[in-house]
Amino acid sequence: MSLKLPYIQPRGKRFRYRRAVPRELRDALGKNEIVLPLGRNEQEVARNYSKVHEKAEKLLETVQGGNREPESEFEAYKLLMERLKERGIYSPSDLQAEQTLIDPVSGEEKEVVSSPFEQEADALAEKYEGQPASQIPPADLLLIRALSGSFPEPPDITLGDAKKSYLEAKEQEGKHTFRRLRNNTNKIIGIAEDYFGKNTKLSEIRRPAAREFVKSLLATHISSTVTRRLSTLKAVINHAITELELNISNPFTKITVKDTSVARDKRQPFTESELDSIWKRIQTHAGEDLRRLWVILWGTGCRLEEVSGISISEIVLDHEVPHLNITPNAVRGVDKGAASRRLVPLVGLALEATQEALKALPDGAEHLFPGYAKYNGATNASAALMKHVRKITTDKQKVVYSLRHNAKDAMIKAGVNDHLQEMIFGRNSGGIGSIYGSNLERLKAMQDAIEDATLIQLGA
């Protein structure tokens, strides 16, 4: 099988997802392995793999929840409060350090005894007798201290804590758009954590830093994208402030996003000389991933984010017309509109670069460019490519995105009709569906258009 994906097993004329369950989870799950159907051929496997793998991951995560130590101070606090509530403890006043027994006949005090909570704390502490506090599981150590009367104060909330609380609440709402909301939320929080620091507390993000963060987003994204992502970030923080009763204000409230749409419209394509020189420099000075990334961008007209974050399941080579199936995935969404979810043929050098990249991947890899398959990966890829672009041209209107303009110009020169161009570039069109009747015919038409525009020859 040409697809390099973990846990795939052929079964007669079909394929299935087969994965061993970790030994410590087998009793809880009631089975030794997870087996799920994938399809009858490689194309069906590629289409179904992401959903099946996600289902298996979620199943293991659910079972593992009871055995896993908290990942943050806030998660530890939440777990502790749940364990205390199971014992009827909701506040410090519910913890009585001792009880006085009264003689029912005389009414006199008989003896003073430890409360049941303190007795439980003593019993739990005996379990770890002789061990230093550093070797006691943090969750049990917190419970021992709480039952002994040391009721904890709520910890400061981090960006990651706020995200988890927000997504848990949204998932419980059961909306059919949760998967997209989760991807968008993961993306902006991932970008924010890259900028501020992974364990940054909400109370530490001040207004000036929030403004600088928005400026950094505008440096690599158009204003409409920044506005959308900023809206999600504000929603996450507002949820934390309200539901977790935080005594802070949202530092991103009423920050104005400058409209950069005019600036993008002024982006210019590279000249043939510039394109040729950039390509020669990338061949001699860039790593293999950047070289292949540049080739695929030129040969498909795709956006940088669409290629840098593409998953293996979106690459369909076992087809009459090898192509990319651009869809949202765990690393990046496709948020430019429904037309951006599309099939794009792989032809010539773009096909060769994709095949080379697949062969070079380590076992178990899920994305074509693992180094850029993260929430801020497209920004990093752009910065890496721009170092080479700026060695050739200092024109600020010429950036990596200019490749799409070059591809567009090549299509116009070749006389490719507008409908086909919109299909290839992922732009809105009311007439696409009525022109070509099937995915195969659309792919063939787009394949011919790319060949006519000579996108298969880099720099042509």
C-alpha cells in the first residue's frame, strides 16, 4: 500500500484500522485492540482515515482520563474539587478538623475524635508513608492536604486552561459545527501560545502586549482573517472570565483591526527573471522541504497554508488524475469559503515533489510537511521562504503569495476560462457545479488547464 499511515491492515479485499490498546487500559476498555473498518481501496482509506483515527484517539483518551495525572495547576484544581464534591465538601466550612462525641445520657463530652475526612487523609497518607512528597502523585497529595484542612485557592488560569474549558462547554452544546469551532479555537490559541508562551496566565497578558500580538497577526494575515481569529480568542477569554469567575478584564476587548485588504490587492506577481532567480536560489540554499513546498505552490496555485499543513489523507495518488483534496484538518482549517474545499490536480513537477516528500516521511507521519504541520506553521514556512525571496527582490509587494498571482497570469495567458480558474484557485463561483458533471471530469479539465498554462514547468 502506497499510503504511509499507522495502524492500517489489509483484510482480504478490504482494509481496516487495527491498533493495540495499552496494557494498563485494557481492563477499563474491555478489549485488547481497537479494530475499525477503513474501506475497500486506498482512495477510501485516505478519505476515511482521519475520522477513524480520531475516533480511536478519543476512545483511548476517554478511558485514559481516570488514570492520567493533571496537565496543569487548573486541571489539578478541577480534579480536586470533583473529588471533594464526591465527599460532600463544597467549601472550607464543610471540613471539620475534629468532632466532639456527646454522651446521650448525661449530655457530657465523651471524647474528641478526628473527622471522617481527616481519617481518610491519614489513611491515604499511610499509603505513601516513607516516600518524599515529590514522589506522591500530585492529585493524591492535593487531596491529602485538602482533607486535612488545607483548602486550596483557585490557581491562575492559562490560555490552555481557558481553551479546554471553552471547548468542553461548546462540545456539550452538541452543535454540528463543533469540529470546525474546535479547529479554529486550537489554531488561534496555538498561535497565541507561540507568541506569549505556552503556560502564560490570562492575568499576565496586558493591553499593550495584546495590541502587539494583533499587529503580529496583521503582518502575515489579511484583516478579515485576523478579525475572525481575534473574535474566537476573545470568546475563549470571556468564557473563562464568566464561568471560572476570574477577577480580570479581557485585554483584547475593543482592539481595532486595521483593514489590510487594499495592501493585499497591491501584491504583484514576480517577473520571469525574478521567478527563475528565486527558484535557483531555493534549489541551492534551501532545505528539501522548502524546495518541495515551493514547487507544489507553483504547480497548483494553492495558498501556502493549504499546502504547508496538508495531511497525507488529503493526498490522492491512486487515481486517474492524482490530486490534492483540500479540506479542513487538525492543523489548519479552510476558512476562505466553501469553494476552498476543493480538488486540485497534481501535474508534472508538483506531482514529483509530492511523491518525493511522501517517500521521505518517517513511519507514522500524518502530514506531508511535519515541520510546518502546526498551528503557526504557515507563518513559519512563509518566513523561511521569504528569506530567499528577499535575496532576489526587496519589493514589498512581492511575497510568497505572489506565486498565486503568477499562476493566475499564466492561466489568463493560456486562455483558461474563468470557471476553471475559480475551481483551481478555490474562489467562489455560482456556475461551477453546472459546467462539469463529475469530480473526474472536473479534474481532467483542471489538469488540462494546468498543462496549458505550463505550471508544470517551474519559472515558465
